Amino acid sequence: MDPHNLEVINDLLDKDVEIREKIKDQVTEFDKKTRTLAGMLNKIHSTPSDKISSLLVSVRPVLESCRETIAALAELVPPNQFWRWKEMWSISLRNAVFSATLVEYLESGTLLSLPQVSDILGIQEEWKDRFVLTAEDYLHGLITLVNELSPDKNSIFVKDLFAGFAMLNLKNDTLRRRYDSLKYDIKKIEEVVYDVSLRKLAPSSNKSSA
Amino acid sequence: MPMHSTLDTRDSILQVFDSFRDELDDHNDRRERLIKSSRDVTILSKKIIFLLHRIMTEGGSESDDRPLALRAVARAKEKLREIQGLFEGMRGELTGDRFWRYQRNVSPGLQEYIEALSFAHYLEHESLISYDEVQSSLCDTEGKPFFPLPLEDYLLGLSDLTGELMRFAISSISRRGGRSKASQVCVFVRGCKADFEGWTPYFRDLRKKQAVTSQSLQKIEDVAYAIAVRSSEYDLPPEILDDIVARTVSNMASGGNYTGGKVTKRQEFDDGEECD
């Protein structure tokens, strides 16, 4: 191979390696933050309803700290290369979507829209070829959300979301698999709820809110 | 604008999912179209590769295969332009950030095209086509690229070229002047393999293809060895030597299980999902 071509190839490769390394560092940060969030939000199941709002207040700053990492990622991605790199952070981003939507749901009982989640995570319109929240990542976050909510206490909300998912023509991808497995989980839980209530084994009042 | 307000009713949720459905359908349709175009490119590219092999073995007794090569290349170039037209047609679906979204769906065809293009280039120039030359073959008349050429597709396409060259060397070895042609190809392929070795940590498919290249090299070296031994044992006139060589090659072809060194192209005929 002639030396000029070798140089061209090695230059391209060096650039990509450098971008990958830098993105990896930011993803590690992002991942730490979303793990912290998940850990905090795990407590909703054991927190009495009157303490939930103070728990959520403590979650907010951690959620907002994701903005910094996301901005750094948007800065690292070369123009038009969003789809080339996005898989590196999609797990973290989906967890952030989950956290944001769970906080909102617990506070107001409503679902955050995709643009609202984008706002909360500080994703800018002008980054659209470098960093966006895609429908797929948003929907993954929602599946995690439904997974986290016990259907007996949130049945209307969960059913509405399910009606939404049922409208999508999902291809044979991870979103489809997660959605399918969720349907079985929910069916199983419904059976448990039915059995327990039939035998009057459930306590009459609910101590936690999720 | 239901998207910008909080979704607090079933209707508002369903409305949002309605727009997701349109978006996902749009994406899946585009992907299908690109996979189909990529397949068309693959089919045409394979035809070009067959064409080149065919014309190069047509010559029979001609000792100088240069005119043959140029004829083959001229024919191939017409067909390569056809493929370039297909890529130009895909351009609209691959603008802006879309290219990297669908890169995996386009890449099987792109690699096959690079294999055909680089084979023709080798026959014409006896050198490896450069990254810039491949990229400029995928540009419009103003020199604007249809899409950026991924380094990985360039390298993997070239890695397939080595398999074609070995096949070419084997089939031309029994012709007059074929032995020196074969050893020339060997030297060239060995050079490519050495160049590629340093990039294998970055591209896993390249590592697999390097192994195939090694096998091809091994096979042609076995043939070259057999020829060298025979020709040193007997002081044979060239035409008898040609006979022996032809026999050795046909033995290799029937018993040696020579396949020309191909890694099955991943994702070529599936729906383009990541399968690794």
C-alpha cells in the first residue's frame, strides 16, 4: 500500500479511536449518575407516601447533573455522526429517561412527553445531528418505567401506556422483546393480585405509593 | 402540540404513540428500501467479478495478458458506472445524519462494490486502490460524495479482493507466463495482509478475513512449491512443465478443496439487525 494511503487510513483511524476513548469516559460518568438515580428511586417501594416527595426532591439534582455529561457528549460527536456513536450511551440515556418519567409520574401522575424529557436532560435542538433523544430510547425508558410500577396500584396509567405500545408496528428488535416480556410479567402479576385478593390476603390499606 | 405538554389523558398518550408509529414505520420502510438497493449492488458487483475472471482466462495462449486486462477493465467500468448510479439513487435516503443510521444496511453492497472496483483497479494498475480513489468513485460530477466512505467498509472490501486475486492467480498459473503472474500476485497479497494486520484490533471482521487470506496464501504457496520442486528435478522443456503445472492445479482444485477464500458476508440477506 502506498505511504500516502497508509497515512490517510491511519489518520482516520486515530481520529475515531480518540473520539471513542473520550466518549467512553463520558459514558462512564453518565452511567455512574444513572446508577445513583436508580438506587435512589429503588427506595420508592419502601418509602411511605408522605415521604415520597422529599425523596423526589433529593433525586432532582442528580437528574439535572446528567445535563453536563450529555452536553459533553454532544460536543464530542462530529457533525452528522449521531447514529454512529449513540449505542455507546443508549443504556445510560434510557435509564435517565426512566428516572425522569418516574419522578414526574410520582409527582403528578402524568407521563412526560419526549420533548419534555429532552428539556429536563438539557438536550438542545441544535444538536440534532449529534445528540438527540430518539423515539426508541424514549420508549425503552417507558418500558423500564412500566416495569417499575406495580400494576395493581397504577393500572389505568399502565393500561394507557400499553394501549400506546400496541399501536406500534415493532420490528423484531430489543424494544419488541422487552414489550412482549413485559406483557407476560404483567399477566403474571395480575394473577397474583387476583389470587391474593380472592383469599383476602392483601392488607386493606397501601403504605407505599408505587 | 400534544408533544410539548404533559400527557395526562389516555387520548393524549395515544396521540403521541400515533406519531411514534409513523416515525418507526417511516424508518423501517427506508431501511427496507436501502437493504434492497444494497442487495442490487451486491448482485451487480458479483457479476463484475465473474466477468473479470472470465475475460482474464479467455486468452488461452496469449503470452502478454496486458491487452486482455485492459479489455476486461473497460467492460467492468461500464458496469461499475451502473452501480455508481445505484449509489447515487440511494443518496437522498442517506443525507445528513441518516447515513450512519443505515450504514450497516448499506455496507454489504458497499463492500462488494469495493471488491469489484479494486479488482478492476488491480488488473489495470497492479496496485491497491486508495481510500481517496474509492471515495471519489462515489461522488457526483461536482465531486461531492454521495455519503462518507466508512474506513471499515473500505478495508473489508479490500480484504475480499485478496481472495479474488488468489483465485485469479490459481486459474492463470497453468498458462504461459502464469507462474510469474502467480508469484507476483502472491507477493502483492502478502503485502496487503501485512498492511492489514495492524488494523485487526479495530475491526473484528477484518481479523476473520485475515485468517481466510492466510489460507488462500497457503494454498497458492503449495502449488508454487510443487512447481518449483518438479522443475528442479527434471530439466524439462517449458511446454511439458506447463502440462505438469496444469495437472497439479487441477488436483488442487478437485482434492484441495479450493474455495477462493470467502467469509460469508454477514447481514447480507437478513433484515439488517445487528447480529453480533
